Amino acid sequence: MKGIMKGLGVTFKSMTQKKITYAYPDVPLKMPDRFRGIQYFDPEKCIVCNQCARVCPTECITLTGKANPDPEKKGKVIDTYDINFEICILCDLCTEVCPTEAIVMTNNFELSSYSRDDLFKNMQWLSQNTQNIRQENNSAMPKGGAKKDV
């Protein structure tokens, strides 16, 4: 009998508390500044060092480059940069090792789709992913991008 009364007490106590719900699809959630979401990629900054692809624990990054066609300029030119978000764990290691900050994390997390093929993102899609870039990475935005005021 004592156990039933204790259980009913917990039930009645939780019934009187204020309910917490979110109107998520209609009102976007405000994520914390250090939230690790989908990456933003700036191909103009990339020097094709392959450090991001080498450090990735799931090997979901594919990066290829070719020699610069301009003989006066040294280095490589990026050819392809792809991320398979089907296996990406958003660990932030690729952004930590990038010497030019060509790849930075955003607060964007909405990748849901009906097809697994839609989770394979290329360089064009990643360079257009300019919404919700974290505040400490605002300097990584291109000049024409939708830069947030800090």
C-alpha cells in the first residue's frame, strides 16, 4: 500500500508541472555555439593537403586534386571534395587539422532524407552550406556569404 501511494504521489507531482514541448518544424531550434553540425567547405582556401581525409576515423571524406595548370603557381588545385554523411560521425577532427580553415563546422543539423544517396554531398553542396556557421568560425565565410553579425 505504501508503494502504491508513493507511485501515485510521483504521478500527481509530474502532472502539475509545466509541460515542455517544441514547435520544431515551424520554429527552428537554437543550437548551442559549440554544437557540431554539418561542415561548410571553402574550395578557394583548400590546398589539397589531404589531412582531413587522413584523420577521418570513418574514412567518409574523398579529396582529390591535380597539379596547378598555371606553371607560375606552385601547389595543387582541388578537383573533388566529397563527404558521405551516411557514415560521418561529425567528430570535428577534419576541421581541427585543416591548416587553412577551408572546412569548418556549422550549427546546421538537418540532413534527413528518404534516400541514402542524398547523404552523399559534393564540393558544390558543401560550399553552399552557409547557414548557421558557428560564431568563432565566421571569419571562414566568403565575402559574399551571409555572414552573421557578432
